[in-house]
Amino acid sequence: MSDAPTQSAPRTPDPGDAGVGVGGPLGTPEAPITPTPAAPSKTVTRPGDRVFTSMATGSAVFISVLIGAIGAFLVWRAVPALARNEVNFLTSSEWVTQDINHMAFGVLDLFQVTVLVSVFALALAMPVALGIAIFLTEYSPKRLARPLAYVIDLLAAVPSIVYGLWGLLIFAPAIKPLALWLNENLSWIPLFATGSGSIAGGGTIFTAGIVLAVMILPIITAVTREVFVQTPTSQIEAALALGATKWEVVKTTIIPFGKSGYISGSMLGLGRALGETMALYMILRTTSKAFGWSLFDSGSTIASKIALGYAEFNNEIQAGAYIAVGLVLFILTFVVNAAARAAIAGKRA
């Protein structure tokens, strides 16, 4: 006899067996099992979360209230002087505030000089900052990128008065031949026409704008560089896998990804340029001639005018004239920030 175990034949299911196969008793389909819905989970808020939320909300409210209070203060102090003004504040270029009974002051020339020198500085700084950011993130060896970034960031730590001294005593004489050449050969362009400033002395918007561009360069470069670094590696590798060159990767992947950050950094730089005081106060020269939208004009920006007239504040009414000008600068910065946010939102859409 064989000791091998015997295998029993497989059992044929009985139609009467309940739950066998797909049929129930008498071959009827079995009812599907409906899962019991899970009880909703209860969100647990820890004390630390409540404290952090309260602090964050309080900080946002405090900053909003503070900005509103600054604006209200400027309006409150400017209204008495504006009520005594005998000329149109927005369209006049006069500035006579010594006699509070016959005040005549306007912001037109100050506004124009502020806008021209700031936009000129921004136009010079933006392409240079973009090139530096691309070089540091994509082309520079890693052992050089960090030291170079530190050196550029240190430009933001130089005091404004040092920039003013450098611009007036060293840079202005060095840039004088270029300024004279532009004025002699391109004077048919309004920007390079002979203006109210002294090209030989260097106290022009041309000189001040270049110095201001150096001052805002580290701000734009730092923000742009940090945004470019965040470009997803998968997108860069995908572009390289498709045969893109290094420049094509930068043009089609890195710049589009970091465009909003580049615009944000530029607007931060523009805000710094609009409010710059000491450097422009030292370089620009006050003049009684009309402003003609030339880079070789001179004059005062809003901030430098306030600094220049600070020592003349004999009473609250006279100070209110300068505060009214400061209110214009306050509003201008809000307009610039709103325009930047609108541009960024449009790019994302």
C-alpha cells in the first residue's frame, strides 16, 4: 500500500448554502455591505496655536492702525498750512513759507525731480541686478557665489552720507567727461538737453541717479537671487533633457518662474529711491530755474527738501507746508506698492 495522502475531491457548493459565491439563499444576489460613516474628527486647538494666531493677528492689526495713524497725522498737520496757501499746491513750483500770512508753496517741481531721479536709477539698476542674480545662481562656481553675494549685500550696509560724499567728491568728477559728451552730442533728446544743473560741478540728476542706482542695487539683487534659487529642479532638468542650452533654461524656466519676485524686488528698490534723503541732499543743488525733464537739471527731491528746510521750522504752520509735501510722498509710495501688486497679480493670472 502506498503511504501517499489521498486528495479529496473539491466540494461543489450547494445552492442552498447561504453566502456561498455571489448568491445568497435560493441563488438570490447578496445585498452589498454599506460602510458605516466615520464620525467627523474634532479639531484640537492647542494653546500654542491660539497664542500664535493671536500674535499674528495682533501684529497685522497694529501695523494697519499705525500706518493709518501716520496718514491721519500728516493730514491733520498739513491742513492748516494748505488753508493759508495762496497758490495751487499741486501745480505750483513756488516755495515761500517764511511769512505765514502770505504763504505760497507747491509740490510740482519737487514731485517731478523725485520721480525722474528715482525712475532713472531704477532703469539703471534693474538690468544690472537681473544679470548679477542670474550669474550668481546659474553661472558662478559655488565656491565664488557665496562670497560675491556677501560683497553685493554689503552695499546695502553703507550709510547714505558715505554714498553722498563718494558721489560728490569722487564719482561726479570721474563721470564728467561722459556727461559733457552726452550733452554735446545728444542734446536734441530732451533727456540730455542742457538743464538747470551744472554739468561741470556734477550736481545734476544724472550723477544723483547713478549713485542712487548703486544704492538700490543690492536690494533688487538679493530678492531676485533668492527667488531664482527656488526654481524647481525638475523644471530645469526637464528643459535640459529636451536639449535646452544653459541660456535657454534661464530664459524659458528660471526668469518666468522668478518674474514676480524680480518685480517685487524692483518695487522695493524704487521705494528706497523715492525716500532717499542724505545722498541726494548732498549731490543735488537747489535752483530757481524751471524743471525741464532733463537729466542735467538740478533741484530738490521731496525728501531732500524736507531735510533742507528742517532748520527753518519756526512754527507749526510753516512746518505744515513741509508736512504737506511729505504727505504727497507718503501717498506716492502707496501708489507704487499698489501698482507692483497689480503687476504681480497680472503675471500670475
